[in-house]
Amino acid sequence: MKKHRKKIHSVSLREQIKKEPGLFTVYIFLRVAVIGVMIAQIFNHDWQNVMLCILTLILFTIPSFIERNWHIDIPNTLEVIILFFIFSAEILGEIRAFYVSVPGWDTALHTITGFLSAAIGFSLIDIINRNENTNLFLSPVYVAIAAFCFSMTIGVIWEFFEFSMDMFFGLDMQKDTVVNSIHSVLLNPTGSNRPVSITGITETVVNGIELGIDGYLDIGLIDTMKDMFVNLIGATVFSIIGFFYVKGRGSGKFVKRFMPTMIKKHLPSEESDKS
């Protein structure tokens, strides 16, 4: 029985590679690139980056794991974007320091996160909504709002994670921003609830040491709120597109490229197993 199942799995894998050569090529290319980076980091004795490479390789397997075990079909477009997103965030963003050296890199990734999270949330709710075994008949507006809230929740949880890493492990995931003005009630000498504004800040001194920056250092707040705003933009865009998709009941081909769907798993019969 086990040998029979292994044979079926290997055949289906070959058929999948033959059916989706583009996806397989992207998958192999990215894995080879990550392995190459990992080897370089081993020679550099940078074990933190080695662990990031291992984490990346593990994350690459999640889409195929979900398809095989949860009977969910992930569209090729969505799967390719997910793979490149993981590579861009972990390898290019962290190891190659694109978060620092490339302006807008973090913003672009958070926008994509909002878009993809809304797509995943939308598909999960739509699968339940269309399931014959459930009595839910949700309107397109409700599905769109629920998908939007799902995406924003994912964004908030990620910001909680970044804050926790910075607070408890001394990292800097919530990047700092240089500003030239601050407005704070703590600086009001009268103690009233009226902010005192300081503008035209050109330098910051901490413990008598000048930091060498052209302004005041905001520690993560602006970066966090910017990430939430662009997540909102991505979530809003897909929620609107998804609304018209559900209202037209699947007439749009664009949305189908981003929405996972439920598939039926055909297992060999007991008679074939016995044979």
C-alpha cells in the first residue's frame, strides 16, 4: 500500500513539473540562489545569515505543503509572487541589506503583503461561502470587508512581531526615521495637555555625544505607521477587485490568479491498495 502511494506521488510530481515548467524553474532557481548565498555566509562565519537561508528554504516549501496536505490549489501567479516575496524579504532585504540601501524596498514589500493577505483572506471566506455543507451565504460586500480586516490583522500582528524583536532581542526591525520637528506635551513646562513644538532640528545629542544626523531620531513610530498605511492600500485594492469578482461570480480572470481554491483529493480505492 505504501509503495503504491509513493508511486502515485512520484507520477503526480512528474506530471506537475511537466504541466508547470515555469513555476518549477522559478522554484529551482531561487533555491539554488539561496543555497549559494548560504555557502558564502558559511565561509564568512555569519551564522545568523546561515539560519536566515535555512529559514528561507523552509518557507519555500510551504505552498507545496499546503497544496498536498490541505487540498488547496494555489494559482501559479500567486505561488511565484510568494516565492519571490520570501526571497526579497529574507535574502535581498536582510542579508543584502536592501531594506537600508534601496529606498522604498520595505514599503513595497508591505504593500504586497496587504494585497496578498487580502487575497488569501478573500479566498478562505469565499471557499466557506460556496461550500455546500455550510449554511453561510455572505454578500460580496461582507466578504470584501472581511478580507480587508483579515489583511489588516495580519499587518498588525507582524508589527507586533517587529516590536517584540526590537524590544526583547535588541534588533531594529522597526527602522528609525530622521525628522526635523517634534510636537510633545512632555516638553510643556506648565504641565498642561498642549504640545510644545520644536522645529528646525538639525542635530541630536545623546549623553553629550552628537549622533551625526541632520535632525531628530524617531525610533520606529513613523516606519510602523507607514507600513500600516501601505498595507491598508494593498488590502483596499484587492478587496475592491474581489468584491466585483464575487458579484460577477468569477467572471474576472485577474482575481483568479491570486485566489487559492479548494480541490478534491482523489485517493486510490481500497481494492487497488489491496492489489
